[in-house]
Amino acid sequence: MNFKTLTGQDALRRSLTRLVAADRLSHAVLLTGPAGSGKQSWGRALARAVLCREPAGGDACLKCISCRQFGSGNHPDYFFVEPDGRNIKIDQVRSLRPAFHLLGGKKVCLIRQAEAMTAEASSSLLKVLEEPPEGLYFILLAEQAQLLFETILSRCQHYHLQPLSRTEIQGLLMEAKSLSSEKAAMLARLSRGMPGRAYELAEDEQFDSRFEEAETLALSLLSGPDSAYHLLSKAAELAEREDLLPFLDLLCFSLRDCLVMHYCSNDRLLIDPGRPALRQGETAAEGLENIIGLINNTVHELTATNVNRRLLLEKMLILMQRRFAACRK
Ligand SMILES: [Zn+2]
């Protein structure tokens, strides 16, 4: 993999290839972006380009001895650091320092989840960054730049990865995972522009059955009042799910589809023929928007707080039902 074979991020590609070609890359480059945005792929492509013996236009040639060593995972001048447990500890940085100071050629150290460095590890890295040996480059990957030492940040060339477009992700999935155009389009929507997330979904064997269950629940919630007993047992079932968060994501997705259908056609929201549909007009659309907001709030509370899942889900389903009822009046 080199810059050329990666998808999207045109500005980043232009900037990095120009700097590598002109041999003007900073000794420390920071790549930030949410989980799954492709930081590691871009960081590795940059490391490979820096180490390449015959780079063409600032990109790795993929053919020279260095590129081949890199591809097989044992390049002697490439160092990879990632959290050992929760943190990157000082010993992990300290143990590499003698190698950094060996003379000759270029060396690259890629640090994944750089914000997980302890204060001691950060200080140790800072010492190297203050007077970097000739030919040594650091590539730091992080989700949140603000968690890094200000003194480290100020020494980095900082780039933020942009979300890919749905079309770009759809193309990636069709090519790399041989998915149908429809399935790839759907996963592209769910991935929110994060290629790593899209790959995860494509590899998830439970995806199809989870999606079917989410659609069934969306339809049953949309199509009519349920008894309190049923709602409470649904909440209990949901609370037991290990995949609750991806499930709620799919529930939102199914409901959002209904919303799109509503905006795109003047037809009534025909959710399930034979059952009462939501009435036409702004109320139904607003109601669905509110309900999606409600699920998002629930997801937020589930991830940010230590709440009782079952009680929270009972509340969510009861409020959802009330809002649907208000739409039908
Ligand atoms: Zn090469």
C-alpha cells in the first residue's frame, strides 16, 4: 500500500508527497481523526515513502528492497509503538532510543494512539524531538490532539483526516470486499465516512440478522401501539443484547429510511400495508426526527454514564411510542 493506492484525502496526499519529494518533511508528523478514519493506513504509507530507496513523486515505489522489507513486516529501520495495555509506557519509548541514534539512513517510528503515552513517556519522546537525530522521523497517530503535551504538538506538522464520501466508501467496499452495490451503499451510509468502520461492518457476520431484527422492531414501533407488557419485555430483551449499540445504530438507520421516504414522496408513510400508517404532513416527519434524536440520546447515556440499561431502554421505548401516537392523531 502506498499513497496512490489509498482512497480519498486528496489534500493530505498532495501535501505529504510534496514534502517527501522535496525532502522537507518535519521530524514529527501528527495524523488525527476519529477511529476508523484511516490514520494507520496513511501513517504506514508515509513511513514507507520516507524509507523508500527510489520514491517516485514523493510516493513509495513498492518495488525496492526497502519497500519489500516494509511490505513483509520486517524493515530494520521501522519502529512501531502502540499501547501496552491502556498506556504507552516510558520503557517502550526508552528502549528504542539507542536505535534512534544509530548512524546512517532514515528511520521512522510510528506511534499509534499517541495520546495514550504516560507523562513520563511523553517527556522521553520530547527529549528526542527537541534534538532529533539526522534522518529520524516520528509519525504520531491520535484521535484527540488536545490530549498530547502542548510541547509535543508544537513540534508536529499536524494533519486531520477528513471523512470519505459515501461514493468513495461504496467503491472501496465493492472492490475490496466484493459487495453488491446496494449492500456497499448501505454500509457506506452507516460508516459515517470512516473506511475502517465500513470494513468492520462488512466483516461482521451478524450484520444481516441484526439488520433484520432492527427493521422488524422499527416496523412494529411505527405500526401501532403496543401493550405496556410488550414494551417492557422488548426493553428487557434489548438490555440483554451484547451488540446493543450497533443494534440501536441500525434502528436509527431503519427509521431514518422511513424519514427519507417521507420527504422524497408525497405518499403517506406506508410502513406496513394493512396497519395504521403515520399521517401525512410535517408532524410525522418531525415526530420521526424527534424519535431518532431520542435514540441518539439513549446511545449517548449508555456510553457516557453508568446507567441501568433496562430502565433507560424502557424509558426510550415508552417515549418513542408516545411520540408515534402523537403523530397518528
Ligand atoms: Zn521503494
